[in-house]
Amino acid sequence: MLSGKKNKTKIGKVVSDSMEKSVVVKVEYLVSYPLYKKRIKKSTKFMAHDEKNICSIGDKVKIAETRPLSKRKRWRVTEILEKTK
């Protein structure tokens, strides 16, 4: 039986590409702080698999959830939305 589960995707910036076939992607999001009625920007870093080693620092990429590839890698780069010069 097939499950109707859709893979999660996130958009973020590459902050590290010093590893072989791996990048660290920083994803920023807004959180509401109810006491002061403000929105705070927070971020999370994800290790993602980059099979062709084409990502560089500063690139805006889209990552998708996948099976565990290593101890910390559970995401893979699906596309590069914006290249840095």
C-alpha cells in the first residue's frame, strides 16, 4: 500500500561547502512572540547531500527530506534557486 506522505521541502542559504558531497544549509523562519507582539527571526542549520558538488557558499537552494544518508544527513539538495557570483 502506498502512503500519501509528501516529502517536506525547505529553502535556505548554503553556509558551508567544505565537505565532499555535503553542504550545510541555514533555513530562516519567523516566530511570533506573544508577550511583546513581535515576530522574531530564527534559523536552523541542516546538513544536506549534494551529489554533484555544485553548491557553493551563499547559494540559495531548495532541500527535500529523504532517508537517512549518514548520522546527521537527512536532506538532499533538489535545486539551486540562485547562484552567487
